[in-house]
Amino acid sequence: MRIYVCVKQVPDTAANITLLGPREYDDPVKFVMNPFDEFAVEQAIQVKEQTGKGEVVVVSVGRESAEAMVRTALAMGADRGILVMADNRLLDSIATGRALHKAIARDGSPDLIFTGKQSVDSEGMQIPYRLAAAFNMPVVNEVARFLLENETVSVEREIGGGNREVVELTLPCVIGATKGLNEPRYTRLPEIMKARKKEIKIIDIRELEIAPSTGGVELLELFPEPERGRAVMLQGSLREMALQLAEIVKNTERNR
């Protein structure tokens, strides 16, 4: 079984990001693997361990610095990596999806493709669907439970309000992972050392000859999100709390 996992390098959500202009931020900010992609990598490795055979290939589109993130996935247990080198940090989902599709198709025929449900920076939530359309495969996103039996995949996906639905698919298919699917494993020093010797194939995105899109997405501006106000605890009877709440709302509207 050949399993591909698409991962993305994103700014650490706990980092302080300094904006340098309308579309640029401070490069020294710490970059990490997209958190939802960690669940995808872990699930791919578990599938290989369950079946006792196959290969897990990590694929990413990004800059040279993304190689360290791919190495992290290899240390978790993936077999090898493919990095499509693209200098443009603001590559949109259309171009990214086409690059991932071309890189995977060049490498082999996928039985399973895992992605995170979305990236925490652009939050486009498009890659699972674009890959499924390109490969003509069924897709389920926001998967919180995964079970593979023979050639059938049974998943549970979150649909809001604490509810889930069960979906069955046949291989090959695309799965978008979300939090709760598994617990990504920690990497230890021996695995990190072994990962240094694993293959990462570097491909210049221009080699893939991606067809230009008739449409596109352009980032116009980055700006900091205003800090949220602190919570206020209301006390007293229902009448007293209602009066306090009305006063808070009145003052908020007055200060806008």
C-alpha cells in the first residue's frame, strides 16, 4: 500500500509575529508543521503498522526551510519525503493543489492520501477536495475516527453541534484529518538521527509545468487581531445580573 501525506509549514500559533508591511511578516518567526497535518502523518503511519506493509511518503510545497518539517515527519515514522520548492510563501490553494497532484502522480499511484483538514494560517480548507478532484477519488474531511478493513475505509466526521456522521469509502481515497483522530507520537533522538538518512526528493515547482489558472487568490493585507476583552463574571439575582449585563452592553456601544 502506498500512502501519501500532504503537509504544510506554517508559523507557530504560539509565536509573536511582527508585521513588516501589508503582506509580509518577520522571517525569524518559528515555523512548524501544520497541527492538523500531524494527525494525518500519525494516521498514515498507523495504517502502515496495521497492515504490516506499504510505504508512507510525505509531500510538501514550500521553501527550503520546509525540509526540516519534512524531516520531522520522517522521524515520526514516514519512509521518505518529497519537497516541491516554491519561493512564494503566498502560493494559493489552486497552485498548491496542482503542485501536490503533479508531484504525487509523478511518484506513483496512491492508495490513500491523508491531509490535515485545513492549514492554521490561510485556513482555505481546499486541498483535500482539490486532490480528490484531480485524482478522481472520493474524499471525506474533518475525520475524527478512521478504520481500514480490506479495501474499505470507515470514518466518522464531525458535522457540528457535537454530532458525527459515519461514511464508508473504497480505496483509493482522500482523508482530511482533524483533532481527536489520534495522538501524534513524540520523536526520540534515535528516530531523529535515522530521519537524517532518509530520502527527501527536491523538485523545483517549475519542473512540474503547472497549468496557469484562469482565477486566483491574492493576499491583500495582514493585520493583527485586536485582543479580546476579559470575561466579566456577573453575580447576584437574575434581575441584578440582567441589569449588570444591560449596563455592560450600553457602555460597550457608547465606547465604540
